[in-house]
Amino acid sequence: MAPADEARTAGQSGLRERKKRETRVALSQAAIRLCVLHGWADVTIDQIAAEANVSVRTFRNYFASKAEAIAASHLERMLRVADDLLARPAAEPLWDALLHAVLGQFAPPDNSAPHNARWREGVRLMLAEPALAGEIVKANAAAQQELAEAIARRTGTDAERDVHPKLVAAVVAAGSGVAVEHSLRADEPEPLGSVLTRVFEQLAAGLPVP
């Protein structure tokens, strides 16, 4: 195959993968939006597909259940955290780079998601759904693996042989989860970005006793 043909084939393959990823994200976001607004039990796969403007068959090509669709958003967000981490300045301290990467995906300044009491309560109820728990665990495991590989590349370590990148990835995942939970359940609404910043400051300091 000529170099030009190879480049064209690679470009087409990259475009297909990007479109697949966009479809996965659209379906996942549709599932979250509907379940938060209407309740887990009142949302069907047919409704999710319609919300994302695709067929039910297309939904089935990507996900086996609405729980899997919702959990996919967590994995996608952590994949973007890993990408952002690798794009940060090389001289930036690791925990500063991680904070910026996490803030960029968990609490972007242009985030337009609603933060009223109804939305927060809907998110809490959705995350408490037993059917979602197992899928979140699986998504989190995959997310930590991807993040560990990015941390290893940034720190010059080995994600398979060294414990450091795996440990940092696990701590980042746990810290982000704690921040989200705290932000959702706080008596007085608190921006997620502020909570994340406090969490990562404490992690970077070695979790000193208050």
C-alpha cells in the first residue's frame, strides 16, 4: 500500500473511532440526564436512545444496560484526565498537574450542568441505585489503569512493575469520588471545584491530621 493510501486509511480509522467515542458519550450523557430528572425506574433504553437521537439497536451495540451506559461517563472523564495530565507542562509538580487535570474534567469553568437542589438530589438517588454499583466498580478499575499508565509516563516509572503510579491513580480516583460525594451531600451547596482543590491540597501534603 502506498504511503498516501496508508495515511488515508489511518485517517478514516481515526475518524470512525472518534465517532464511536462521541456516540458512546452521547448515549451515556442521555442516560444520566434522563435518570437524574425522571428517576431510575422510569427511564427505558428506548427513551435513552431517542434522547441521543439513535436507534435502540445502536444503543445495544454499545451498552448492555442503562447502568453500563451511565458508568461509561466516569471512564470517559478519567480518560480525559489522563490525556490532560500528559499535556501539562513537564516541569509542573505531579500533584499540581493532577489537580489541574481533574478540575478541567470534573469542574470546568464553563460547566453548564444544573446545580439546583432537584438535580443534586437526582444525582444522589441515581448513584445509590444498586444496579449501578457493579458497573461503577468496573469502570473505575479501567479508569485507574489508564490513569496509572499516564502517571507512569509522566514520572518515568513502569505502570506494571512499580507501585507508585498505581497507588497515585487509586488515590486520585478515591479523592475525586470523595469530593463529588461531599459536594452532593453538603448541607450548604459547595462548588465541586472548591472541594476538589481542598482534597488535592491535603493529598499533596500527605494527609496531615487536622
